[in-house]
Amino acid sequence: MIEKVNKALRIIWNVDEDGNRQSIPVIDEAHTVINNKITLLEIPDEFFGVSIKGGGTGLREIDPTDTEIQIAEIDFRVHYGLGLIFLHPTMEGKELKVNYHSRGMMMYPASRIYTDVNEVDGSITSLQDIVQDVEQANADLSNLGDTVAEGQRLETDLVTKFIDSNQAIIDIDVALNNADTKKSQLETTLINVDNKKIELLDQTIEANNSCQALQGKINESNILKSELDNHTNLKKDELNDYVGDSANPAAGTKKSELNQYTSNKANELNAHTTVKQEEITTSIDNKKTQIVQELDNYSITKKTELDVYTATKETELNTVITTAATKQSELNAVIAEANVGHTVLRGDISEANGKIDEMDDLKLRVSVYEDYSETTTYFPQNKVMYEGNTYLVLNKVTGLTPADDGVNYKLIVQGVPSKEAIDIITDTDHRFVTDYQIAIIESKGHPNGLAELGTDGKLKIEQIPNEVYHEGNFNPADYLPKSGGVVTGITYFDSNLYPNKYFYLGDYDDLNSAGTGIKTYVRDGVWNIHKNNNETNPLEIRLEGNKLYHEGNFNPANYLPLTGGTTNGQITIGSTGGTIGGNNIDNAWLKVGDTLGFDQNEIYFSDAGYIGTIGEKNLYINVNGNLHEFSYDGSVDFTGELNISTSSWDNVAGGGMLTLENNGAVGASVTWKSTESTSPNGWSWYAGAPSASIGDGNFGIWSHDDSNWKFKLNRSGDIEVKGKVTLNKGTIEYDEISKSMKFKFV
């Protein structure tokens, strides 16, 4: 049980610019009903009342002072001192919006909000202890933030190293691509060497071909030499023959000279041939040796260059691979370190979330403070009021009457009515300061109407007004606060009543706090009347029970005067009358004069009736999509079949089914046309007039293709036909020459 107050209650009143207290509207403050109760964020003003929206039905406030009234499903009770709203259990868990006027708020010291009682040593855990735990948790969270920052730094380094590794891999890829390029160039060079070899072989073959050609020339020289030898021998023989002639004794000298000349030329030719053969052989051998040497030198040079380049790139590649392996090892170490930090971080975050969840649960449980109900389930740290005492719930209970047993309940406030109990304000005799006592405290030197209790639980003397009022000489309930309130008796005014702004008239059947009825004011000479905030019925004004019409509920422009006018909408006329027509014209749904009646499918005249048009206008009748036209010139066009039925007959006038008359000089006719025929002009059956070619009074058939009659029947019964008449046994034809009919047998 609480015996001492160590910290002060702080009440912050809403004040205007001059420091006067005022009530501020709070609109649509959202709450969830928990344990049949709503705890408002601020202190409500009883003068303005409280209204609630939501819950699927309209809710009404009941007398807050009469706790004997049971709360029905559509009711709620407000504790204006504590800012509590009590509702029926059926509203549990529903989302509601509350409208009220706030007088201010109570600030409770955390050290005086109890959260737990140790049953062993009786020590009490307060919300301040929880706050300190939270502050420590915040410090731990701050350290955790440093750990997170370090993890983020490690993550940044890890990303950087990833990027460096990726760059190293890119460099390796570039080196490999360069090596592939050099390899491709070397392969191209080898291909060029092979082509050079082929070219040298072609030159060698060409040289061999030249040698063969030279050998051919030598062979030709030998042939020429042989021919020359033969020619020489021939000439020699001739010369010998010639020398043997006694006529020329000097022939022996010529022969010797010729032999010597021939021998010399033969030697010169042999020597020249030998020299040329040696020169050709030497040239070919030298060229072969030069080509082979050049080819070997080129191959050795290119192979050496390739070996050096390959060895260099292999060294560079090995260096890059070693560097990448080192970076990978460093990266793996950083990842492992980051994983350890992440694991620790997750543990810290999980622990912090657990603390937060515990605080949220504790906050929810501490906020429950209500009258005990045997149908409600209570949890530890809930507080219930029962028979003027307040109990702290120690265990989960349902339907267990509160008693100071130390197991399920602990008595923490004794001897104070539930409607005045505040579980965190007390003094040595266990009497609580009520909202009425707080209301008479006038602040001195404290802004916003702030009043403080000393560490001994008593009000500081310097905060007490000069003139002290107490329960013995002043009862606030007998006075109307300046901020407004409810007058329970009749109030008379000896002079004029001047409301500053609104003048409220509450609903006759509702409490003042219901917020129903009307509010009215005058501005610029205009009397304005509006619905109050919670009034849902349409606004009406009645004089002696008669509704007053005004421009808000009646517009004469929307009605048709009896003197006539024009409607801009559809008019539907309904009736349960019978069939109209004949003498039953009075059964019409709509009657025009005494002779015309309408219902939903009939129009009847009880006298001569006319349906027509004025001027050169056609009249159309549409029957199920078939349009029948009555032209202003007197012609009629029908779509579909024309069926005429009658049972009368007259030897002079006929059956009277259809009579066609024409006042022209030619006659009256019926024209037959087929839109699908190759003879679209058609035929006419007509009765002749004096100017008709078939004669006056005769009946004929007229062809519109050649504009001539083809058949004629006179009044004597004679028949004339232009053309032939086919009979069963022959034909009858008109003879143009004899101007007579001739019969032919078939």
C-alpha cells in the first residue's frame, strides 16, 4: 500500500494568450477498446461532453455521476476526472474515434507508476525503473549502433575488396585476351612463313624449270653442233672432193684452215657450254642455300620472340593469379569477420526487440485501470477498482473477486470512491486529490497553469491564492464555470442575453453531452441555424407542427405552375384503370378534354378524331420496325404485308375492303413493282377515266416498261389482249395485220 509521495503530479492546463484557461477541441482521436475501456490522451471538459464515432452503431453518453446505471450496448460512461470512457463488453477490440474538448493533461512521474511487487521482500518496481532500463537499453543500442557502423565499414571495405578483385579478374581477362591476340598474331606469322616456304618452293621449281629450259637449250646447241659437224664433214668431204681437183692445187691450205677454224669453234662452244652449265648450277645451289638459310633464320627469330613473349605473359598471369588468390583470402577473412559481427548484431537487435516488446506489453498492462468486471480477464499490472478500493492484479484472473490475498491481488489504494481514485496521487491519510480540488488551484508564477506538490506530498504554500477556499466554504458543483457547464434549474435574465458566438439548443430527448440539437448565431444581420456536431437528423423548422419551407428544401422553379409551363424531365403517369374507348373514356390514365384519353397502350376518341400533320410534313407510324409513311401529298407507303378483312358485300359498292379513287382524267390504279425483277418499272391495274387509252370505265393492265396497255376488259365483258393467250390445247394470238385474234391448235 502506498504511504508516501516522493514526486509531484504535474497538470498542464490549456490557456489562451492572456493565461486564461480554455478548452481546445480534439477531433477524431483514434482508440481501440481494451478491457471495455478507452483512456483519453487529455482531460475532457464535461461542459462540452464527449461523442464517439464508429463501432457500427450510434453511441450515447449516460450520466457520468450515477454509477448504478448499467452500461448498455449503445451506452458509454465518461470519468471526466481521469479521462476514462467505459463501454459495453460487445465493443471490445473495436476501433473508435472520440471527439471532445481538452482542458489539459496530467503528467505522472514515472517513479510513481507501479509495474511489479516482489512478493518475497515487498520491493516495488516502478515505471522509472523501466525507464532506466530503457535508457540502459538505449545506451546498449547506441553501442550496438557503433557495432552496426563498424559492420557497415567492414561491409564497405568488403565491397571495395570485391571491386578490387573484380578489377584484378578483369585485368587477368585483358592479359589473357592480349595473349590470345599475340597467339593469333604468331599463328598468322607461322602461316606467313608457310606461305613463304611455298613461295620459295615455287621459286625452286621455277629455277628447276629454268635449268631444264637451259638443258633444253644445251641439247639444242648439241643438236646444232651435231648438225654443224655434219655440215662441216659434208663441206669437208666436198672440200676434199674439191681439193682432189687438179684445177685448184691451193685447196689443201684452205682445208687446213677450215679444219683449224672448225676445231677452234668447237672448242669455244664446248668451253662456253661448260661455263654456262657451271654458272647455272652454282646459281641454283646458291639460291637454294640462301632461301633455306633465310627461312631458318626467320623461323628461329619468330620462335624466340614468341617464347620470350609467352614467358613474359605467363609470369604476369601468375602474378595476377597470386594477387587474386591473396585478395580472395583477405576477402574470405573479411566475410568471416562480417558474418561474426552480423551474428552478434542480430543477437543484440533480437535482445533489444525483446526489451521493446516487454516495454510495450508493460505499457499496455499499466494503462488498464477500471471498475472490476467479473466477465473481463485481467493480467498482471492491471489495476481494478472494487467497493471503494483499488487493487493491483498479480496473476491472470477471470471472475475472481478482488481481495488483498497477495497471490492474485494486492491492495494499493483504500477508502476512495472509484470515480475519484487516481492510483498515483495520495497522502499520508490515503486521501486522494480530486479533479475538483485541483480545479481551484490558481498558479502563482508558474506558466501554463503548472502546480507542483512537494516531496512530502503537500502543495507548496507560495502556490496557494491569497483567499483560500475549501470544502467547508465552497462547493464548485454549485457554480457554473466560466469555461461553460450545465445549469440544472431555470435561468431568468433581467436584461438582454448576448451570446458571444453560438447559442446552443440541445435535443429535447438527449443529454447535453450528446452534442445533438442545433446551434445558432447572427452575422451581418442574418440569422443562421445549423445542426450541432453530433446531430444526424435533417434540420427542420415547424410552426405549430407545420413544416416551414425555405430555399433549402423548396425551389418553386422545380414545379410546374397550374397555369402551364415547360418540363425539363420525364413524366410517368400510372393508373389501375380499365380499358378505355367508347363510353369508357373516363378510365383513361391521362384525359385531354372530354373526348381524348390515353393509357399505356391505347389512344381513344369519344368523338370524331384526327391524327395528322400541319403543312408539308409527312406522318410516320413505326410498327415493330416496319415504317409506314403517310405523305403530305396523299400517298401512303406500307412496309410489310397489308391485310384487309371484312364480311360485308354490296352489289353496287362491293365488299368495301379497299376502295381506290383518283380524280384525274386517266383513272385510278394499283402499281405492282418488284425491286429484284429485271423489269423494275412494273405493272399497274387501273380503271380507266375519259382520257384513258383503254376507254372510260374499262379495266386494264398497263406495262410501264413500254408504256402501253396489255389487257383490257370493257363494261360489256369483252376482253382484249395484246400478245398471245396460251390455252391447254393451243394459243390465241393477236394479228396486227388483220387486227383480229387467231386461234392455233397445238
